[in-house]
Amino acid sequence: MGKSVGIIEVYGLAAAFVACDAGCKAANVTVENFDKNKPGNPDGLEVPLIVAVKFRGSVTDVEAAVEAAEQAANTVSGVVCKHIIPSAEEGTEKMLKLNAFDKK
């Protein structure tokens, strides 16, 4: 089993960068590739793009990073959801590398 994983989905790329920066400053974590997801009702949203920021590290560091990221993202456009996986399995580790930013 691997390191802890913290995933926080936010509205928009700007909020993702702000969240990532805050999380990295708050704890000793690394960041996986951002991922994007277009919601089913994009026309009804102020920011029609959801971006996932994925932190890696110890459980304590990941919890601190996600908390700081949530506070920061809420000052920009908001948080969709967040989750922490205390010890990622091998299959989950592989999925963390996937991202939709390189797809058209």
C-alpha cells in the first residue's frame, strides 16, 4: 500500500491553482497531475469546469493540505467535494496518474 491521497475538487482552474498553492504551503505534500471534469449542467454554473487537485504524503500532511486547499478555494469559486484515502492500493495509485487535460 502507498502514501495517503487527498483529493479536492474545485470550480475552475484558477481555484485549483490557489488550492494547490495553499495545500503545498500548509504541509509536506507532493501533487499529482490536476484532472478536469465537465459537470452535467455546465450552463447553470458560474464556472463550468471542475478540477481535481490530488495531494500525496502522510495522512497528517494530506489532511492539513486538503483543509488549507478547501479554505483557499472557497475564497475563489468554491469546493465541489473532498476525500482522503489513508493508504492507496496499487490500482488506485495507477489511476492517480490519469488526467483529462491532455485530451481534446
